[in-house]
Amino acid sequence: MIKIIKNGNVITMDEERKRIEKLDIVIKDDTIVEVTEKYDGSYDEIIDATGKIVMPGLINAHTHLGMSYFRATNDNLTLQKWLNDMIWPLEDKLDDEDNYYGTLLSIIEMIKTGTTCANDMYFNCAGALKALNETKFRCMFTRTLMDSDQKGHEKIDEFIKLYEENKYNKLLSFAVAPHALYTCNHEYLTECSELATNLNLPVHFHYCENKAEIEGTLEQYNKSPLSVLIDTGLINNKLILAHATFIDDDSLEYFKGKDVSFVHNPVSNLNLGCGIADIVKYKKYVNVALGTDGQGSGNNLNMFYHMSFVDLLQKGKYEDPTVFSSYDVLKMATINGAKALGLEREIGSIKSGKKADIIMLDMNDSLTSPGTDVITNVVHNAYNNVDMTMINGEILMKDKKLCLDINEEKLINKIKEVIYSLS
Ligand SMILES: [Zn+2]
């Protein structure tokens, strides 16, 4: 099956090309086989991209897909109060079926807003897995590990089973995910580290999200967060550190050259009053990707909304518009996300040999025209402009209509029924 996306204004995110070019993209089954100025060969299906923007699907490098139930529940609460008093007691009441519906809603939100891969961290995994498989959505998947309830080993066993049963699923990759330093202990983190090393998987966890967490780590472990990473062996694994809102210079020097990625979640950090991460500085030391966190703290999974914050915050923080660019943000949301997940050979840019995770934007409306600086317009204004989403060569949305057998109205009613019954 050959598909071509013809005559689009393509932002490939391929460093070897110009930032935007008029190109045809040829896709054979699930793979991009040619990116060329003009394709005259045969094809089975043509997607006319004339006048539209074509770019790699966005990669949400830190989220909790089941948290659609908690959209916008964080007003006026600190991270610790929000988790302890609101989220965790409610999450205790959710089951696999609830998580199926919650994850399904998140997947629809991502497809509609151009995200084609997510790094998920949650529980009730059978439900999430059903939603991912039904929609053919690409995901780095896991089971959150924590030992604060002394049931940490059951969770590790659950993760190993999940991994063994699904490791050959082409749309899934896996990470070992201890929730955070404050929900685990030294011994448990060491076990997580050994598990990741044995399975050759990355470790994904929340790290230095706010100052209270760092102070809590000093109290709990009697050592700095970096020393915990070193002494538990976690540092020897590929690390995906979500948040990293406050990282000192010594840690940055230590991380330099190691396989460490930070995932910036600007909206979540602002909502919970955690602070503003110094991305301008961080990107000189480590790979920095972009995440939304769950909808509870991140408001939504629309990466275009979150991209705009990254750029504005850094320019404002430094009182200097030259320190960051819209293109830097696009890198975080595409190729840097792929690097963070260890998938840079497969996704993150439009290039021959990569998987066909591609989105198309129609920017010909009154809210985004004229948009002569295309990349800045995309990063700051394209909240509602994705009109085609393709994952692994399959079109999941076309002309802004989902190509999935899902009754959205019924799904929304179901979600409301569940959350109102809990609270
Ligand atoms: Zn999170």
C-alpha cells in the first residue's frame, strides 16, 4: 500500500534539510520511503496537502493518560496537597474499565491535536492497553511503581507480566517507572534500577518537581536527589526525568554526556506553583523534551497549547527574546521527545526509513492567517488546526473527523458518570 502526501509545506525536523520545504512524502505501509521535491511514481492513495503544513506527529514525553477524569481539578492547591487530599483517594476507586474510558478520551484528545506518541505512566494497565490497542496509538507504556503502601513488589510483578506479554507489540515500548523519590525508598529504587538494567529499558520518573520535594528527599534519604540516583544505581540506566524544575549546576555537570533527558511540563509546573525550569541552561547539558503531565495539572493534552508556554516562559524568565526560538520548542516536541524515549531512529522527524507518524495542519483560517513566519505561527497559534493525523502509516483522523469506531458523545457521558459517582 503506497500513500503519498503531496505538495505540502513540510517541516521535516530533519537537520539535513531546510526548516520548511515544499515536498512530497511517499509512505509504504507503515514507513516513509521517500521525501522528495516531486514524486511521479505510482500510488494507491493520495493526500493533497496543497496550502497545508505537514510535520512529524508530536511526542508527549510525560503524561498520565488515565487522568482525563481529573481535568482542571488543581486550582489553588500545592502539588503535595493536590496529590494527597484529592487525586490519590479518588484514584484508589478507579478500576480497569474506568481506565479504559479515561485513556480512550485522552487518546482522542491527542489524535485531534496532533500527538502521535505518548510516554504514559499510570496503573489499571489492562484498561489502558485495551484503549491503546483499539485505537492503534503509539505509546511508551508502563505500570507506575511505588512502595508507599508497602505493596511495591506486587506492582513490580505486575509490570514484568505486562512487559513480557506485550513486548512484541510494534506500537508499544516500555519503561520502568518508579513514581518519584518520595513514593519509593532506597531499597525499592535499587530494585527498580536493577530491573531496568536487566530488561534494558529506560527509567521514567518524576524528579525534583518542586522545592518541597527536594527538601523532603534530603530529610527522607539524608542525601541529595543526585546522590540517590547514584547510590541506587539509577544513574546507570537511560533516564527520563519528568519536571526537573530545579536542577543545580553540579547535577547538570554530572548529567552531561550521560543518557539523561529532562521532560519539561510548563503548564503543570505553573498550575501547581512549582516554578519555572531553566530550559535555556538545561539544553546545554542534556536532551530536553516536552510533556503535558496529566490533564489534572496540565489542563489538557494539546501539545500546541503547551509549546507556546515553553517559548514565552524562557523569553520572560531571561528578559531576553533571543535566548529561545519557536524552532527550539518544535524540536522539544518532536525529535527531542523521540530521543528521550530512545525512539529517534523510528520517529520524531520526517525522513526516509522512519515510521509514518505525520500530521497535517490547515492554517487557512481567520485565527492563524496570514502567518508569514510559519514556524512561530505553528508553535503559538495552531491549537485547533490539525486536520489529519497518521500513526504508523494509518490515518486516524482526516478532514478533522476521527476515523475510529468510537461514539464520542457516549464516551463523554460515561466519563462524567464515573467521575460524578466518585466525588
Ligand atoms: Zn506526572
